[in-house]
Amino acid sequence: MSLEVKKQERETSQSLIRRFTQRIQRSRVLARARKNRYHKRPKSHAMKKRSALRREKLKEEYKKLDKMGQKKS
């Protein structure tokens, strides 16, 4: 979506920038861009399952090492 603001007759550059800024704010372009800035795609069911299984495996491994008196660094 592109916004175009043309300079009117006898308009100062500051007022042109002000009009442009207002138009950007009204169109909510910046708000949407800021909202989606850190958007991450949701993980698929398979990926969630895989990471959960990996976490469980690591927990078991850490418990086993802890029982043996060793620590994994």
C-alpha cells in the first residue's frame, strides 16, 4: 500500500511532512508494521511434538547424570 502526498501550491515543506505524517497515521500503516515486526509463525503440531520429546529426553539425561554425580556443562 503506497501513500502519495503531493506538494500543494505555496505549501512549505514542513506542512507537507505534517500532512504526510497524518495520512500515514490515519491509514494505520505504521501501526500494522510495528504489530507484525516480531511476528513468528506458529509451530506445526509435529514440530511441537518433536520439541516436547526432545525436552523429555534431555530431562531424563540430566536426571541420570545427576544421579551419577556428574554434571553436564
